[in-house]
Amino acid sequence: MRGVLWSLGLPLLAVGGLWLWVSWPSSAPPTERAAVAEVTPQHVASIDPPSRPTPVVGAPEACEGTDAPPGAAAANAASLSTLAWSPFGKPETGWEIYAPRIAAEIGTTCAPASNGFASALARWQGGHGLTPSGTLDAASFAAMLTRWHLERPFVRANRAGMCPGAPPEANLVEVDAQERYGGKAIRLRPGALEAYRRMVQAARADGVLPRPESLTIFSGFRAPVADAQRCAEQRNCQGLRRTICSAHRTGLAVDLVIDAAPGFGPDSTADANRLAMSRAPLYRWMVVNAGRFGFVNYVYEPWHWEWTGEPLLPGPPIWSLPKEGSEPLTDPPEDALRR
């Protein structure tokens, strides 16, 4: 009889132990777990970080190596200031303006005229189905440019024929006086402003803010109605700088003071001014580091950055927007080049 009881009791004990293990509450009671969920951040650092790796800072590169394609470094040195081309549809001379972004894309910190740069470029070209010549040409830049544009959620929406919606203005927050340039009121979505402040703090810690106005904001949210009125009055939309569907309508785009050539403002698209910005340590820091805070750049304008840490809001088709003051709408791939 005792043996029968043991044979029945042991399975019952095992089943009971399993039930207790499954049903026993976790270390945090339900109320505590709910409290943790309530304080989960509403904004992530980036939902669309740049796809290229950030160059490693520390160990120096062998920039004078011997594995570059023959003559590539010399060709890059010559074309850096002489290449005649139209990467954005208007004639330009040289590619030094874009050199920091190209270097980040191919994963090098070597100077554009060096063998190390040519080697890195050749590896990048070979990995993207291009002739690994090690020289910067229009085809290589066009492939890079497509990648850079598509890092911007705003461009991807444009390519689908949509113009992202504007947030309710009551949901925007005011930029502090010391964070803005030019004295006018500037507003952003809260998450974008928080990310901007973290980025400024990091830039300041790294010593790349040479003046009080460095990295201050001179344009943020622009209401679609006001933008359309400005287009109609100034007759200046649908170009490289302005469009009937602006990224600034999202409350996620900022224009930042980077630098300026003598006699130019922080938003002048003159090639001399953009070149001065591209040479600034602050811009070079932004190219490498801004993605850590969720910001991506419209490369034609060193000052224009878009935060990718929140989804874009639904909006109307681009074709349905007011067209006063603009050229006829072009195909989506060309629209995507604009901001």
C-alpha cells in the first residue's frame, strides 16, 4: 500500500511543482511593470540611421599606402578643384564641397588627394558594381547621392508622390532664445528639439563650436499655408533650395549655423560659401556624428538637417498642393532632390 501511495504521489508532486513555477509572479508585480512601461521614452535616437559605418576614430590610417590604383590619387588631386560637372543640375567646378561626405561614405579619414582615399574609394566602387578606378567620377557620386537622398524619410515619401503632413501647431515647442539665430521665434516637434540639444552638448564637449552662434537654429517648422503664400509672393519655388513641399513643414527639419565665407550668410548657396562650410571642423564633425542623434543631411546644403527619430505624418499627394509661384511639377526622382 505504501508503495502505491509513493508511486501516485511523486507524479502529483511533480505536476504541482511545474504549475507553481509557471504561475509564480515575476520579480516585479504587475503594478510595477506597468509603471516601467509608462516611463518608456517616446522618442528613439533614430529609426533610420545612416547605412554606412562611422569611421573609427583612434588608430591612424595608412593614407600613403601603395595599394591604390595607379594614378588615382593624382587624378583625384587634380579634379578636386577642376572637375566640371553638374551634380545637382547646375554647373559646378570641383568636388571639394562634397569631400567630407564622400570620405564618410567610403569609410576613410584620409585626405582626398591621398593613396589611402583612392584605395578606400576603389573598394567602395567595387562593392557597388562600379569600376574600381579609385577616382571620383560622376557615376560614383551619383550612386552615393542616391543613397544619401534615400536616408531621408522625407525623400522616400516624396518619391512615393506624397507630401508629409504638418503636426498640429499646439504640439510644437519653442526653441530657447540662446538656441536660435536671428531673433525670430522657432518651433519644432519635441523629440527633434531634445535630440538637437543632445547633439549640441556632444559637439560642445568635443570642442567644435568655435563661436556662440555655432549650431544655433535659423529655421525650423514652417507652416504649409505660410510657405505656399511665400512661394506665390516671391515666385521662387521648385528649385534646388525651395519647393512647394518643404521638409520644414514636418517640424523635424532644422537649418543650423555651420559657418560662412566672408560676406555671406549662413544659408547662402554660393559655391564659395558652401565650400567654406565643408572645410569647417563643425561640418566635418556633423558628417561623422549627427547620425548618432538621428539627423541626416541634405548634402547640397551643409546647414540643412532632418531628424529621423519619429515617423512622418500622413499628408496630401504632391500634385494636389498649390502651385502658385512654382514651376510645373517634375517627376518624383527629381522632386526628391529638393527639400
